[in-house]
Amino acid sequence: MNQHYDHIIVGGGFAGLAIAYHLARRGAAVLLLEAERIGYGASGACAGRAQVSESHRGLHMRLTLDGLARLETLEAELGREFEWRRLGNIMLIEQERHWQWWSEQVAYLQQLGASAAMLSPEELRQAEPLLNVERFLGGAWCLEGHLNPFKFMHAYASAARKHGAVIRQHARVVGLVSHKGRLIAVKTAHNRFAADGVIITAGAWTGQVLQTAGVHLPVQFTHAEAVISEPLPRVLHHHIGLADFYETIHNASRAVSIGVAQQQNGSLLVTEAVEMTERIHRANSAWGIPAIARDLLALFPALADVRMVRAWASPSPFLPDEQPAIGWVPGLENCFVATCFHNTITTIPILSELIAETVLGGQPEIDMSPFNPARFQ
């Protein structure tokens, strides 16, 4: 164990890479360990949507709107493009109770200065001419954003490296070594590293990593599948989703809730088929892709002849209260956890900087105590 760092980060997704950048630019010696490759987990399998409309009210909404503003200038800050653009999102509403909830949410967004509106069926037709609106009461529209998640991660990785951070891929952490309430080493299959502090940002694997130090965090996960089409001429003008997305996927052993947007290269990225599972894996199922195709065609019959050229699957982590865990791990004074974000792309530009300030002993201007992992003790 002849390599010592100020901070070791476990996990190479959005959070780990962004935190590595902010720590390194402040002069810290940083090592990031990624078990496979950058973006191997949920970060690399997401749709690239910078979500706003579903944000929880209060602190989470503040982080979301601040993050949205930060994304407007982040390409220039990081020195690399990641295909950032503003894009409207439409949540399609079938039930009266959802219409009421979204009406209140849109009014709340408008009070905060966000661009949002409720749309009638006729307005839906005007916004998306190919959409079959027959079963919908209307929709909730909000101006959000979209980016390329792979380019987003590599922009952070490149900027972190420029400031001296070391990023090791294919370096799976097999154990955290603790002594007298502190982590003294992080072990991979072939190396053992020491650091003054350790930050766990391993997504669905966070619980497993912490368990090696005897710490329990109730990270749950669904198994999510998505498909991507061949490039097409412009056929969609917004991101389209269903208003009952979270209710659907968290209340059934198997469920499909369509979300679709057209990428800058013309491809359609279509999410997602979701299955509850106790095993983390990345295999596509026999039921998921056909179910996605069925539901997509119910929304957009004109896409029947479009060819799908890729599919993927990934674990999608969450905690029982659907809020992130961000804070010092109880019982390990130098171990920090940051996982299970909600609206990750939109909030991570702000949260990563707040986390870096906290880890370095500062007092961030935003109180993140509602996300403290100690709430599960």
C-alpha cells in the first residue's frame, strides 16, 4: 500500500466523476475507482433528460432549477461539448386525479419562474402531430433540457484529469478496510489504496460496497430496459412520458412506462421496461423489448416500420423514501456516501460541488441534511 490519496471515489458515473472534478480543481489528490468502465451503470443507460417537472417541492426543486441554469454554461466550464439543448417535456395524463396533481405542480413551477403549462388534447396534437391522443385528458408541459449522457460523463472525466485526478477503470472494489471507526484502505482485486477520506458513489452497487465495512444502507433497484432506433428525420419535438411513471414502475413486479425522445442524430431513445429484482445484472429479457414496442406503437402508430438497432438494460437504484442519500456514513467518520439521486442529470452539477465543499470541510450554502443517510439508522 504505497499509494495514498486525499480522497478515493468508488464509482464512475455522473456523481463520482463530477465530484472528482470539483475536488481535483480545489487541489485535492483524487483517485476514482470504477469496476468496469465509465458509465457502466445507470448513468450510461439513462435517456439524457435533464428532468424538472417531477421534482419534489422545496429543497429538491431548488437544486433542480439551479442545476438547469448551471447546465447552460457547463460545457464552457468543462471544455467539452455534451450536446446540451433545451427541450420541452410532455407528461401524458389519463386519470382525473393525475390531472389535478399535475395542475398543482405546473402552477408551482410557474410560481418559481419555470416555463410550464397544462395542454388540452388539441394542444397535444399540435405539439406532437404523430401522437395518438385518444385516451388522454391532456398533458403537462415543461421546458427542461437534454444531453448526451456519455459525452456528459467524459466531459467531467476529462476536466477532472486535467486537474490531476486519477481515474482507474476495470478496478472493482472488493472491500473497505476499517479500523476504530475510520476507513484505512480500499481494496481492489490487485491493489490496496489508502486515503484520508472515501466517497461511495456506486449507484445500485453502493449497498454492496458499504456492506464490506459492515454498514447497511437499504439501496433498492429495479432492472430497466431501453431500446434505440435507427436515425430518422425529425418525427418528435419533445420528450414524451407518462404522468404516472413512478406509480407504475414501483407498484408492479413488471411494468412498462414509455418515455421517448429523439436524439440529435435522429435516433429515438425509448425507455423503459422495468422489473423488480434482487439481482443486479445487465441482460435484456424476453418480455421487455416486445412490451416497449407494443406500448410505443399505441402512442405513435406511425412508427410501426421503424427499426430498432440496439437495446440495453441496467439497474436503476432508489431508496425507500425516493430521496437521495448524501452525507457522512454513520459509524465511519471519513466515509461519505452519495447515491440514489432523483433527477440526477439536472441536480448533479449543483450537488457535486456542494458535496466537494462538504468533504473538504467547508460549509455549503445549501443545507443537505434532509438527505443524510443517518435517517435509515
